[in-house]
Amino acid sequence: MQLPGGAASAFLMPITPKVVIWVARHATRSFVEEVDFVTGQGYDNRSEEQQKNETIIVSNLGVMNFKNPERVMQIQSYHPGRTVEEIREHTSFDLPAAADVSETPLPGADIVGLIGAMDPDGVRLTEFG
């Protein structure tokens, strides 16, 4: 489900089994040490059952998740042509890498075709281009 801005994310994030957040431009301005306003709940404010839910962040540089005992954001993969160091340079806090960090796999022809069918005018390129 895509909602504009932070609409209902405070309610939906804890009860949704898998949340994917995308950030079109990975920058220190977007990935900050401390925020002024919290829209969605972090893992530290969830019930034990809700902590099983997964949150993934996809940026133009890589994929981050919270799959570690501390439930802190970590680099899961870096996109082709990018590096772990580049992701860290564009993040304003210490960002660990998962033990199994690797290059993000390229999508297969079937996925590329599906994306093209869903977005024949290439609107996605205006955000991620």
C-alpha cells in the first residue's frame, strides 16, 4: 500500500508484516542521526509479536534492513556500481553492514518486463533516474 507522506504509517508499520520504504536519493540530509518528528514506530516501541515484522529501506545506493539483535539499520546490499563505503559517506550516522552484505542482484527479465508494463511512460525514472 502506498500512502502520501506519513499518512497512517504510525498505525500501519507495527501491524504490517513487511514494510518497504524507499528513498530516491540517499543523502546525509535524509539519513540523519536524530529526527525532529517520528511518523512510524521503531522496533523499540513494538510488542514482541510486532517485532517479528520486517522493515526494509531501499535507496538509490542500496538496501538496508534491521535484521540484527540490536534492531538497528544495517546495509544488506549495495547496488551494482556502488559500494558500502559510498552508502556510509551519504549517511550521517554510523551504519553497520550485515555480515553477509553483498551486491544487490539485478532483476530478471520477467521483473523488468513487469515494471515496464506497469510504468510504460517511465515515470519511475523521474524519481530514481
